[in-house]
Amino acid sequence: MTNYEKIEKYNALTAELLRLQSIMRESDAHAVKCQKLNLNFAKTYPDDFKQYEQAREEYNKVEQELIELEKIEVEDEVRIPLDGD
């Protein structure tokens, strides 16, 4: 894997984390409301809860991918000199 490829993969994974965080945040208002009213979030808002659970599971997977990506050593890249280099 080249440094460029690693950076591209890193950027894609961090963008996915942000997208998943946004999904999880969408259900926060309902979760807080349920907590204040001592209601079961999963039973009161089953669709929101399911969406949150799926996003959290995917988030954890992507986070693990990032950890594995950080361990990858990049290949030495051949630099082609430009005029004046």
C-alpha cells in the first residue's frame, strides 16, 4: 500500500465514521426524552433504536478498520524528479 492509498483509505473511513455519528446523533433526542421519562427507548422508538444499533455496530467495525490501517507500513514510493529538482 502506498502512502497515497493509505491516506485515501483513511479519509474514506473517517468520512464513514462521521456519517455514522450523524445517524446515531439523530436518535439522541428520543433517547434523552425516554431517559427523563423513565421509558424504554427500544420499545418507545423501535425504528430509531434499530437504526442507532445498526449505526453503532458499523461504527465499531469501521473504527477497527482504522486501527488496522494504522498498523500498515507504506511502501517506499519512487519519486520522479521534475525539471529543476
